[in-house]
Amino acid sequence: MQHQADTWRQRGERIALVPTMGYLHRGHLSLVERAQSLGQRCVVSVFVNPLQFGPKEDFAIYPRDLARDLELLNDIEVDAVFHPSADDFYAPSFSTYVEVEGLSEGLCGAFRPGHFRGVTTVVTKLFTAVKPHVAIFGQKDYQQVAVIRRMVADLGLDVDIDMAPTVREADGLAMSSRNVHLSKTERQRAPILYQSLCRARDLLAEGPCDTDNLVAEMRAAIERELTRNIDYISIVDPDSLAELRRVEQSAVIALAVRLSNVRLIDNILATVGQKKGEDSP
């Protein structure tokens, strides 16, 4: 992979990377299309990274179908698929990790200890292997994008980080490889997550608002329609990810819930006074 990347770079060709854990869906493919518009060469990595899963998380059952992934990527003519094995990436003597403090500690970081250390370590290794000029990530993982941007800035890495809008099902549920594990009833009720985010955004469109009221309304709707097993509902600053008590300008409204063996996350960007419309990065 490094040799191929060197060849492209020597030709002056811009490399765009889409990191994935495979089991691709339309959301992933939208990232690939965006990557193809941002570079002359598009690389998709397919790697289920063990470092970002906790001991009681779903690494063993995370959906995998490499043959299907390769067929989808062949149809849209990506230039390379990088598919290392865990042994390739993490030798038995592996003992070096990359960790971003601060931004990684709230939201999902508070419920998944070590998760973001695993993310930033594997992304650093992917950057070393693929040598991209730009890497594309989805807004659904907003905290992940913020952490990676901080890592890139702090380490002076020569790669641009692009965040693409969340791709959703027709009923609003954010696309995720994990959705395949939802029961029929859970799948039918899961759109309440996006509906609650939109309701909070629409209330902010009316003017500045205390976040306690917004969170309470969202929590009541989710507990009534879907689950009481809520990791968090948070309204945070878009840059620092610090919790906001009152929104005067812009905010990220984010949530995470657990359904059986599935943990779903979603978020939406909101601006005070901005009328109803699709969220965008």
C-alpha cells in the first residue's frame, strides 16, 4: 500500500482515503463518491479494528462481508481497497498508542473507555500506510471527527480531514452497519431518535434556549417510544464538545442509546434562529 501510494504521489496525484470497518451501506458509498470528487485516487480501507472495542462490546459479532464489500467498491471503481489483518497491524509486541485528551473524554468516551485511543491509533496507522492527502469521515461520528482533527493538528500530520453529512434511511434513522442487528420492533421505533433531534433543533430555531428543557423533552420521547437505556443526550459546543447549559449560537445535539446488542448514536447541528432544514457539517 505504501509503495502504491508513493507511486501515485510521485505522479502528483491526490489520494483520498475513506476508512471503514466494512459491511458497507449507502452511507459509506456516499463517502466514497465524495472522496472521488476530492482526489484523483480513492482508497477505501476495510478493517474491523479490535483496539476500539471494549471487552464486553460487539467485536465478535460486528457484521462482516468482505466479498460483498469488494463487489460494491468494484462497481463504483475505487482505485484500491486496503484490507490488513489484525496481525498485520498489531504484532504481538505492539505497544505504541495515540491518545487525544479532552475531546475524547465526554459523550461516547465516557461510556467506552479506551475507544478513542483505539480509533486514533488505527487512523494514524492508516494514514501511514495509505499516505492520503485527504480523509473523509461521516458526521454521524461527530466526536470521532473532532478527535481526529485535533490529533492531526497537534501532530502536524499532512492530511486534510473532511466531514460528510450523515446519510439516513427514508424514515430518518442514521445508516449504520449495526442496524442489521435491530429487531423488527426496534427498527420500527428507532426513527424516534432522529425525530427527537429534529424537535430540539426546531426549538432552537425559535431562539436561545436552556438545554435542560431540550434534553428533558428528548429523553421523555425516547423513553416513551423506544428505550430507557440511554447512555447520554447532550448538547455541546461544536468545537470544544463542552456541555452547554444554554445555547446562544450553535450547538451539536448528540445522543447514544442501547437496544439489546446494539448501540446507536446520532447527532444534529443546530443554530439559534436557523429555520428547519437538513443538518450539515
